[in-house]
Amino acid sequence: MTIPHPSIRPQTTLGATKSYRKHYAVVVLVALALLGLFLGYAYQQTTDTMEQASINEAAILASRWETSLRRVEATAMFIRASIASDTDHAQEALNASTFVETGLQAHLQELVQHFPEVIGLFVFDADGALILASDPSIMDINIAKRDYFIHARENPTEGLLFSETLSNKLTGKPTIAAHQAVRGKDGSFRGMVVIPINLPYFEALFAQLATGEKGTVAIRRADDSRLVIRWPVLANSLNTAARATPAFQLIQSRNVQGTVTYLGAVDGTERAFAFQKTGAYPFFVLVGRAVEEHMAPFRRLGLLASALTLGALLLIYLILRSLQSSRSRLAQSEHQFNAMVESRQDAVCSWLPDTTLTFCNAKYAQMFDSDTTALTGRRWIELVPAEERDAVLAWIERLTDMPEAHTHEHELTHQDGTPTWIRWLELPYVDAQSGSLCFQSIGHDITVQKTAELRLRQLAQAVEQSPESIVITGTDGQIEYVNDAFTRATGYAREEAIGQNPRILNAGNTPKAVYDDLWATLSRGEVWRGEFVNTRKDGSNYLELATIAPIKQPDGSITHYVAVKEDITARKQSDELIRQLAYFDILTALPNRTLLRDRLTQAILASTRNDRYGMLLTLDLDHFKLLNETQGHQAGDTLLQEIARRLMAAVREEDTVARQGDDDFAVIIENLDETEPEAAAQAELIAEKIHAALNVPYDLHLPGGHYHGTPSIGITLFKGRSLPEDSLLKQAEVALNKAKSDGRNTIRFFNPAMQALVDAHAAMERGLRDALVTKAFQLYYQPQVDRNGHTFGAEALIRWFGADSRMISPAEFIPLAEETGLIVPIGHWVLATACAQLSTWQAQAKTRQLVLAINISAKQFHQPDFVAQVHACVEHSGIDPTRLKLELTESVILGDIDDTIERMQQIRALGVRFAIDDFGIGYSSLSYLQRLPFDQLKIDQSFVCDMMKDDSSGTIVRAILAMSASLGLEVIAEGVETPAQHDFLIAEGCEFFQGYLFGKPRPIADWNPSLPLNVSPEATVSFP
């Protein structure tokens, strides 16, 4: 920079001063606008993060709590079912020894070892005395005076109930007692199952959450707001109600999830709470973060950003003022220069071309950490670092050759390491006395200015390097500035964007209403915040969250707009993925059970408003399990996806199609007719359409060609809020079960008669469970004879006599036993009883050679310990195992045939024989006979019944006899009732027979009175 000749006086104008002020005002406005945008964005991000974290944590804790309660309820139902016989048939108090004998106490001990959520498992009698506990050492407990025991005894409720928060007498820890009353069939109170929940276990879970020092996690009752558990723990806070809190009010308004900010009911701290109700249980979870604590970083950030901005503005102001003053001083004439020399604010010195100092003031000496006396007469080049001296001498030479004013800037480092920036003005002059060339140097400290420039560069870099896109436009909408983040996000280079309108990013994917709201907001001088669906240069779309603010002048006029934009595509995709996982089935993309219940609730409310019927349709696929087992799960998954596609195509877009699980689907149809007959007719047409669509063959790429699947469909209608969603789902399920029991591949509407059948089904199941405990089953024996009519054995057939001594047909209870799994303990009883009878026969010389056959179900045969059971029964009874014959149906061998063969060979090794029952009506009548170790084949009675009048049945019987002879298998024909049938079979080569022609099934006492068969049907059977 060249200084004007001393004879020229620079002129300072009023216009220059105004320009300086205008530019400074623009800088101030831009800085404040950016500060405001930054603080607004930071505040929103802080708030969103806090709320979302609390929502996610509340949902996870509620799910964990509800899962534990479901497990508690299942355990309570199991215990109650296990002791139900004593409550129904014994009038006296429950006997603890009974449970030890049945192994229930040992089972409870095993259950509680894998159940850390509970303290123990307990059963109390009607007087409140403990009679069974998972810890056998704990027995001296009586809860007769406990409020929850009194309430359960006096109120005939069989569901799972919960006490208030208690202090456990055994551990001293807080707990709530989940309890369920045990009642007899007459409704009398027999006792109670109590499962104390281990609240410290959940406190440990709560303590793991990062909710801050003042954060809280709590569980409250959803019915009366009482506090169940809280972390951190506050003394005397448990069981306190907080009905007035907004969270509880929202729960009462049927909200199951949400966020709300209010003062905590326990300690008065303001928190942002997220709440989540736990399904069907009367609890809700609260996760609260202290607003003051979680907003503290934002406040600190705001203060720091404000301080930095104001500091930067002040530095800019000082620098600009300093620059203006410097220009004025440097423009002064030689006469004014002397006054500047005398200034203590500037360093002044005079020196010769060889750098010898002839004069320096104190400010100059101070810069070099010295004094004027020590420096005067010394060459200042000696103060320059050695590596810089050659360059300085070359500069002095040029200055001497061209003696004119010159300025330059240089950084000095003091001995303490402090840097100082000096702007030097070099003024050559001729000494009046010697006539030699001399120089005067004036050094001005510009450290503050340099620091301000650095801060400005940092601010510019912060804008330029911001991870968020920043765009500045004029009021005409033309882009004047974009940062690097904008170019990365959009694909447009800076030079391609400057001068363009931001509409280059608009490909018509953002609704016009968004832009209308944007300009309406900006025209009011307000900040707008919203989302755009923009398009990059390469044509790909992305979702952008934008905050756009006007930049205003002091007079209120708007000169520019600044936009800070964030690409939120990934975040939105993540949110959508979370929503998909929570509410939609992964395989079919249909709504899952959770969303189905919500949609059904909304449909009920809509029906209430418009006074029209709606329908709920449930369906499942007939024999879907067989497809999975025989063709693999890939085929099953493909079928489920095709079912979903067809269902969606068969209904309207506004209707709901959901997958409840496995092969269970549901459809909700709204806005049917206002009258029930018309609505039912409409529902039937819709169901028929769905039924027809699902009956079209499916291409599952199976080796055998297309798959022919059929659905069973159940329907129920609803109107208004007369029934909750749970009841409607149960009604549809009842109708679906009716469709399956009526032969499948059909449609059934719900009616009260169906419900009566379901109730009867449940009553029969309870009766079966009671019969197992009370030994209400009996074995009847039907003789088996050879071609000469000699009895060589019998088949043992189970019979069940109800409480009214009426015999219940096996055709009624055997399918139910198969369905409920009770067939396994029933089959075990049959096996043990048959072995006991064989033992009695083998003790008599006349009956020692008799063979006894029993039926084995597929479910019983495939139990992991079935082989061990057979071995134990044979060993315990001491029988000749060759006289025991197990009859298996063809359904037993479906699935893993290798496993079936291995099991049969293990049992054959014991000496036990096998017969295949109901031969000829299964899936693979011939292919497996050569592989499976069968000893005998039983011709199904349906062929025997029809063989005299149906040529095809007769042909089948002949083929079976011929095939069996070639394979070396015995053949026994069952269901022989007439001499003609007997003669036909003998003529065709059949050797063994069973049927009414030779004797009906009878109890052992009446089976053959001439034989000493004295085993009582009520004899005690020891189960191994």
C-alpha cells in the first residue's frame, strides 16, 4: 500500500461515512438473522430429541411390563387349572400334600427359577393360609386380612387382579400381588393364586435409562392413577394418586400413547413426559425428562452463540472504525505527521538505510520488550530473525532506490509468546542537516483488527462448511449464494445455482399449498418452517426440512431471504420403517394385529356416527400346516403373499385387510346398509367374492403343479358401540370355527347358537381336565378272534362317564383332546392301564397268551419322551411286551418319516408290536409299508361295511389282503357285523376279525365272565 505524498491532503466525505454505516447495518442484520435461525433450529432439535427418546423408552418399557404381566397371567391360569379338581370335588380345604404328589410344587420351583420378574408362586386356601409355594421352606404365611384377599373372596371375579404396592414380608422389597381367585363350580371361594411381582427387578431396568439426574421412570395404575413403582425411588410416594395430571387425564380419554409437559405429581419438577398404556392391563408407563436439565445445553449454546455474535459485531465495528481512522491519518499532510509521531498509541522511530535507529518512542521499545535508551543507536536488523534478514535487506534496497511512502504488515512475537500484528508506515525523507536519506516508521497495533478478520473468516467458514444447505436469495427469488452442502445435496454446482430460482428443485412433487403457505408467511415478515419434496439434478427425489427467514433492514424492508435446509430422507425412511415394523406384517405388508384392533375401533366409532352396519370377516387357510410341513415354508410364505394380494384386490381401497398371524387374515368393511337384513346380504356378497377369489388355484412353483387351497370364513356384523372390539373378534372367531367344523371351505355368520357351542366346547374341555384328575375314564375291551372264532386278544377302547354318569362318545371328546393337547396325558393313562391289565392276564394261565391292542395318537407318539414312557410302563408292569400292540394311524407317519422309523424300531427292540389302523383312507397307503416295521394291518371298517354292495370296496379289500400276504403282514378286519361279511373275508384269505358279530366293547368285569379278569377300571396306575 502506497502512502500519498506529504503535500497531498486526503479529503474525508460524508458519503464515505454513510456507506460505512450502511454496510455495517447489513452485516448486523445478517448475523442476527443467522443467530435467530440457528437458535430456533437448535431448540426444535433439542425438544424433538427429548420427546422421541422418551416415547421410544416408554413404548419399550410398557412392552416389557406387559410381557411380564402376560406371563404372570399365564402362570396363574396354569396353577389354577392344575388345582381346579380339588376346588370342584373336595369340600374340605385344599391339601398341600396333594400338590407335592402330583409334582405341582416341583414344577413351580422350576418355573420361578426362570422368572426373575416375580418373587415367588403361592397358593392360599379359603382362610388365607399358604398351602403351596415355589419355595417349600416358606409356609407360615396367612393373608386373610389383606385387602386384596378380602376383595377377591367377596367379589366373584375370575380374572387376574393386582393389589396396591406392598412391602414383601419375606424380602422387605416393594411388590404388587397379582392374584386370581380359585372357585368351585358352584361359585364358592376355594382359595387364591398369588404371584408377587418383583418391582426391584424393574427398578433395575429403569435405572439403565439415560433420563438425566432429574429424570423419572414410573408405572401408575390406569384406573385410579396410583403410583406402582418409580425410579428414582421417593419415600412415601408409592400408592399415591395423581388424577389431575395431564397424562392420567389423557389415559382416561382412551389415549394409549402420547407426550405432555407438566409438573411432576411427586416432586413438583417440570418434565416432558411420554406415556404408554399397557394393553389390557390397568397400568401405564411414564418416562419423564426434566425440562430444565435437558434444555440446559441449549441455553448454554444460546448464550455462547449470542455472545460470540455480539462480540464479532463489536470487533467488526471497532475494526471498521479503526480502518476509517487509519485512512484519515495516513492521508494527512507532512505537517500533521508530527502529531502522529507524538502519539503514544503508535510506535515511532527514525532510522538510516543501514537500519541504525536514530530515534524511537516508548511504544516502539515496548514492542521489542526493551527501552528507548537501549535501542537508540542500535541496528534494528539485529532484532530480525537470521533467516529473514536477507529478505529484509533486499526490501530496504528497493525502498532506497524508490524513496516513497510504503506500508506493510508484520507479526511480532513477544518473549512470552504473545503475537502482535503491526501495520508499518515507512516514510522516506532527506535529513536537513546531513542531506542523507533517512526513514521514519510508524507502527500501528492492528491485532484487534486481525482477530476480528479471523472471526469473520471463521463465521464465513461455518456458513460455508455447515452440514446443512444454506441458500440466500433476493426478494425477486434469484439465488445469490449457496454453500457447499447445497451443491452436495442437489448436485448443482455453485455457478449453476447462482442466478437461478429455487424452483429448479421443484419437479411438482411438493403440493402447491405448501408454497402458498410459504409465501403468505414470508410476506408477513415471519419465519416459515416446512418440508419440500425436491428433485436433484440427476432426477432423484429427496425430502428436505427447510427454515426460511426474511432479512430485514432497520426500516423494516426485506432485502433477502435466507434458507437453512436439511435432507431428512433417511430419517423419514427410518421413521417409516419403525412404523412398518410396529403396525404392519413383514411378509405381506398388511396391517398386523395391533393395527387391526385400532382400525376396528375406528370402524366402530364411524358406525356410531353414520348409523350404518359394518362387518368383520376372519378367515384361515384349510390345511395350511400340511402345506408347510410337506412342501416347506417357502411355499407357505408364497401362498400367504398371494392370499394378501387377492384379498386387497377383492375389496375397496378404503377397506382394511390385515394378517393376524400364521394363516389368519381379517377384513373390515364399513358403510354397509342401515338395516340388518340388507347389511347381511351385502356382507354375504362380499364374502362370496372373497371366497371365490381365494378358491382359484395357486402357482407356487411346486413339482406337482398348481396348489388348490381353500379358505374357511367367519363373519360378524356390528353397528354402534354395543360391543367392544375384543367381543367382535371373538364372535368372528366363533363363526370361523363353525365354518371349519362344518367341513371347511365355507362361510358362516355368527349367531348366539354358535356361542353356545363354543361354551359347550369349553365346558367339555374343563370336564376332560377334571376327568384326568378324578380318574373318570374307563377302558372297554372288544374281542379279536381268528378264523375259527377263538379269542386271541382284544382292543382296549377308552370310555368317559360324565358327572351325571352319562357316557360321552369318544367321537365327541377325542377330537377335543387332540386339539387341546390333553390326548397326551390321556394316552399315557391308557398305556399304563393297558399294561396293568396285561399284567393281570399274564398272571393267569388261561389268559397268558392274550394280546391287547391300544390306539396311539400322532401327538402322543411324537412326544420327545414317548419311547421312554413305553419302556417305563413295560418295566413297571413286568409284562411280556410281545403281548402289547400299539395301533397307529397313517397320520402318525406324516412329516419326518425317518424319525418315525427310528422311534418304531426303538420300541420294537423292547418286543412291542405295531399295527396300522384304518388302512386305506390316508394319504400314502402303500409307499411307506416297505419301510415301516409294522406287524399287522387293520382294514378300515368303511371298506368292510361296503364290500358286499360296492364293487370298488370289495376290490380294495382283495387288494389289501393280497398285498399284505406278499409283504408278510397279518391282516385283521374291523367292523365285521354280519356272517356274510365274515364268510366273504374268509373266502378272500383274511385270518383275523373284530366287530359286533363277535362282541361289543365291554368293561373288564363284563367282557368275558368265564375268564378271571379281575382288574378294576379304577385300579391305581403309577405313572413313570
